[in-house]
Amino acid sequence: MSDAVDQIKERINVSELIGEYLKLEKAGTNYKALCPFHNEKTPSFMVNTERNFWYCFGCQKGGDVFSFLMEIEGLEFREALEILAERTGVDLPKFQKINPKEKSQKQKLYEILELSCKFYQYQLEQSKNARPIKDYLENRKIKKEQFVEFRIGFAQSGWRNLLDFLLSRKHDLADISHSGLVVQRDGTSGASQEDYYDRFRDRIMFPVIDVADRVVGYSARVTPGGNETGAKYVNTSQSLIYDKSRIIYGLNQAKMDIKKQDFVIIVEGNLDVIASFSAGVKNVVAVSGTALTKEQINIIKRYTKNFKLCFDMDEAGQKAVTKSVQLCLAEDIDTEIILLPDGFKDVNDLVIEKPKSWLESIKRSEQVMDYFFETISNKYNRNNSKGKKKIAHELLNIIKDISDPIEQSYWLRKLADRLDIQEDVLTEVLERVKVKEDKLNLRKEDKLGDQPINSSIKGKSKAVQLQERILGLIILYSKQLENQIKDFEIEILDEEYRDIWKKIIIGKTKKISNKLGQLEAQVSYNYNQDEIQESEINPIKEWDEVLKELKLIKKEEELSYIIKDIKTAEDKDDEENLDLLMEEFSKISNELEKLKK
């Protein structure tokens, strides 16, 4: 297995993998980004390409390509191994193949969902009954290339089409049931095949694909002319791999364009996304007809912190906009609203008739607070107290969520001017709104908060920090520090760091590669966080300063121990040891004074 792991690491750079999830910025020889594993405003997530290592100084997580994929996708090691092996073309030895009985529940579900997707795709491509579906999609201006890109499929009428197919492929009934693709009949035990039937029947199938390119669920639309007495759209039920609060339709296809454009367009429906792709706008994702969740925001902001919302213009769509905006403001997201031309309900309708107008609408997007100020102010009469009260109530409920205090103060002052009300009155009302909200527990924020840049070294002693800096310096600047390394007195290091030092010097670094990567990233990060280029660093001067500070601390520690021993000797009237200790005290004190000069 170690050979396969090494081959994978050689074929994929950590920055290449992480760059598909995060927007990386150059920082000296490294890259930096906002950490995807905790909330922060200042980047503390570093990627070291030379050592193929990543580390966050905020939450102290770090590792290689495997650990990143495991952490961000919630995978076990073997799952990450198989995904990266397939991606890099590395053949896993036969003995590494998993016994079907030993496969994890997640792996089984991924296999079932992938097989179901191929089944539905085949039905759309080959079934005669699929002709109306193809005509409908083409009439909606969905190009045939998007059929393939988004893996659109067709679930025919019938109660057991997919179930029988999956059973024929030797998948267990229990696993199929857990996938959410079948439904148990009321009043049955669930022990027999006859107790289940297909969840999706006579529907257009839009598979939901995660950023690791795995099918995790479906959004299924009733076929045109089909039975629309029930729900127009049916989604996969919650499962081990399908969490609706985290699902973002189209992100896998859009992520690179989102990073390139540095903004994301968020729409409601699957067809809106696909139609937008057909019109050439590809930095678009959908939230399946609901307001954004905090989890979805945290996922999308890995790629950009600039959101443009374009929800349906009906009442439900506008409610979703308001709720989404409040969460975005709380997460310090730069948010804009895209307004469609009059007469158009959604993006798909606009693309069908006026595809160029979709591009123009994106360019005309409005800042979210400007949009709400105008729409809410126009709803009520500003010339009487009742109207002012309603305007203030609705806008304060949005202003309260703005995380930046300067921006919040600006909009509060603007509201006071617009309503001709004293600002301190609105400030008092705003505070009451916040207190009431906290009491009702309407917003349960679990933020870690914006971590200090060097929070990873919180709790470490100064001596430990300096020792790690010394080791990091010899990793980064071994050639420039050749003479200093020769003269270095290793006894000043703690035992753990002596061992690392020896392995660095003799080149045996494999067993401590993660530790070394962390140390190197720490040093580079400290120098680069203030936009200092490595070429400007004087490693010898830095070495001397760090070593001097470490010696000072070590001498102070020695002195504190001597003082304790002196007190003990005095209590015991041990004059012989007291004389020796006083002599040692004098010697260390003189050495300390010399170091301070």
C-alpha cells in the first residue's frame, strides 16, 4: 500500500487538489487561503507545494493530499485512496481490493447511486418513451452536451424498474433501501423485496454530484404532460451521503468558473443552472428551491466570498432571498441581487426567450442593502409613523445581521436619514432586536470566531516556539546556515527536538515529514503574513536573534530552578549545597547579563 500512496503523492500536488476546493493565493513559496474547517476572516491556511503539505494555524489541522480529502469530504482513508488512485491512474494491487463484505456503508451507497445514474442515463438515451423528455429539454434551450455534462436521466413509469435492476447487480436490499432510491410500502415489515417500490417514476432525473464527482442523490421533475397532482419536484430522502442542508446543485461543474470569475450566481432550480450553462454562464449553482443554509454558504465561500442571488420573483422566492441574505451578511459575504426583466419568473424562462438578457441582468446586479432599502421603503408610506415603523422593523432585521460594524453603522445612519429619525433611537431598537433574538435562540451560531494568526502556538511555551523556529529555519535555509549548523549546541533543544534535528541533519526525514512540513510552513507563514518576501529575509540574522532569545529563556529557566533549590537548601540548613548553589547562581546570572547586552 505504501508504494501506491507514494505514487499518488508523486502524481498529484497538494496545491492542485486543494485548489479545486479553495481559492489559493501566493504567499512567498507557499499558498494561503481561508480555512475551510473553521470560520476566519484572515487566511491562516497554508499550502506548502515543495513538501506537499498543508496546515492551518487557526484550527491546527494539517497533513497531505489524503488527509485533506478525508477531512473535507468526510472520507475514510481507503475511500480517499481509491478516489485519488483512480484520478492519478495508479493501480492498486489486487490484495488491496476490498472484500464486498468489508465495504463501508458509504462505499456501498456511492456504488448504488453511481449505478442508478448510469441506469437512468441509459433510459434517456435509448428508451422510445424518452422522446418527449428530450424534446422538452431542447425546447427549454438545454443543449445536448449538457445532457451528458449534468448526467441527466429518465425514470420510466413502473414500480420496480430500478429496484429489479439493482437487485440483478447483486446489491443487498437493505443497502438499496438506505440509498433513498426506494420506498417501503405502508404496513409491511421491510424484510421482502415485495415490500419496496421505486421512489422515482415517470420523472426527469437530475443527479446531485458532489465535488469529488460522486452521485449522492437526485432532484427529479415530473415529466411534461405527466401526473402533476403531486409534487413537481421530488428529492432524494436524507441518507448517509445525502444531506440536503449541504447539497449544492452544479457545484462540481461550476467550481472552476466560480474561482476564475471570483463570484458565484445562486439560483433556485436545476434547470436554471443547466440553462445558464447552455447560455455560456457557468459560475452558477442551485439550492433546489430553498433558502441558503449556513453549511452551504461555508462550502461555497471556499471558492469565493462574492455571491449574486437570483431567486424566483414569487413570494416564496423573495422570502428565500431575505433569509439567504441575512445568513450571507452574518458570514461577511459580499452579496448582490440579480433582478430579472419584468415578465420573467426564472432564469430558464429568460434564457429561452432572451439569452443575452441573462448576461445583461448579471451585469446590472445590485448591492443587497441598496435593493432592500428601495423595495422595503416603497412598500410603505414614509410620511406617517405606522409606515416608518414597518420600514424600520424590516430593515433593522436585516441590518442586525451585518457582521462588519462599520458597514452596519453606515446603513443604520442611512436608515435614520431616510426616515428622519434620530440615529440613537434606531440604535436602541437595534439592540433590543438583537437581545430578543438571542433570547428566542433564533440564531444558533457555532462559530469558532476569527482565530488569531498564530493561534496554533497558543498554549505552547515560548521556548517550544523558538525551538520550532530554529528547526524550521534549517529546513528552509540549510545552505545559508551551514556554519551555524556546524557550531550548534544541540543540548539547548528539548529531547523531542533533538531527535528531529538529528534526522534533518542526516537526511532521515520520512518519519517526521508531517512535523517538518508544519515547521517549515510555520516559518514561511510568519515571514510572509506581512507581505515580506523570502528574498528579503536574512536567515543568519534571524538565526542569531532566535538562538539568542532561546538561550535567554533557557538561562532564565535554569536560574528559576537554582532559586528553588537555594530556598530548599536554606530551609534544611544545608550550607555545603547552599555554597555550591550560590556559586552556580552567580555564574548563570553573569551569563544571562551578557546575553541581554
